[in-house]
Amino acid sequence: MASKRTHVLIIGPQGSGKGTQAALVAPRLGLVHVATGDLFRALMASEGALAREVRSYYERGALVPDDLTVRVLLSRLEELDRCDPDYRGVLLDGFPRNRAQAEALDAVLRERGDELVAAIHLVVPRDVLIERLSGRLVCQQCGATYHRTFNPPRQPGICDRCGGPVIQRSDDTPEAIARRLDIYEEQTAPLLDYYRQRGLLIDIVGDRPIDEVSRAILAALAPRLGA
Ligand SMILES: [Zn+2]
């Protein structure tokens, strides 16, 4: 029987650097970075009953229900158990997004005998998020992202990685971004309360250089992971 897993969540709005930080800190903590967006993309490219079920929602343009998302996640955890019996746990990025999902996740982890030891919350001021997101550029061909000011492609309008056209998406206007952030905050506030009440929430200031943020996350998690 494998030892008990200890998992960590990372929560933050679009533009907070959440995915970047998750990818940087997970290997340094002995955790596997599990981004639910990547999980679904990989699943969509595969066969099998779970993939077919998810595809049926995508094809109708419907939202994937929470219980199905939880089953997708559970299948990934079971796969990790098989592939790497000694892994410590996952750094979960992109799930849960609301309180109902958090409760569903708890039920699954309880059943597995796993423990959630912390929820990292990346805190970035709203005006900084709007500045970051409104300068965002995306390659239409491969999806690579750039920033007009902080990380432009080497040749303007041309993707470094694939040579495809790099554009600003029409839904990245400051007004549209502000609306998305409003919706995010509304959904996330009860989620943050849920973890705060249980002593799991750790606020990390995300508005500073990437390596400083990483160090702060590692320092905050070390005692909880017994590192
Ligand atoms: Zn590209």
C-alpha cells in the first residue's frame, strides 16, 4: 500500500502567474503539477469512456459538470499511483473553482485517505492584473503567449516558437478583463473563505519578481510538507 498523499492547491486569477509558479515550485517540493486545463486537453486527444463522456459535453458546447471533472481528476491521481507509487502528492492548478467543487474534492480525497495541506492564494492588485492581461498577445497557431511590454516576441507579430501570427485577442480589452475579474472574484470569495476557515489558506503577494514569489511559496509550504 502506497503512503498517504499530501496535496496542495494553488488559487489565483488570470494574470496572477499561477501556472508559471505551479510549474516552478512543484518539482522543488516533490509534487506533481496537475493543471486541470492540460488534463482536459490530454483527455480530449485520447480514447476511452471518460474521454467520450467529456467530449459529449464539449460537442454540445455545455459545461463539464463538477462530478465529471472530479472523476477526471481522480483518474489522474490513480494513474499517478500506478506510475509512481512513491510520489508525494500533487500541486493542483485550476481546480476547484468554487465552493461546491471544493466540497466534492474533499470527499474524493477523504475516500482515498489523502490530505490537503495548503491552498496557496496568489494575491495581485486588480490594476496590475488589468495591465498584464490587456498587454497579452497570443499566437494564433500554437497558443504561445507573450506580453507587449514585459515579454514581446523577438520579431513583432511573429511567434518565436512556430512563426505563426501573434495577435491581441478581442476579449482582452480592459473592459472585458475587468468583467472577467468581477466574475472570478464573485466565484472565488466563498472558496477562499472555505479554506481560510480550515486554516489551509496561505496568501502570497504575487506582484513582485517571479523568483521572489517562488521563494515565498516554498518557504510557506516547507513546514506543511515537513520539508
Ligand atoms: Zn506559435
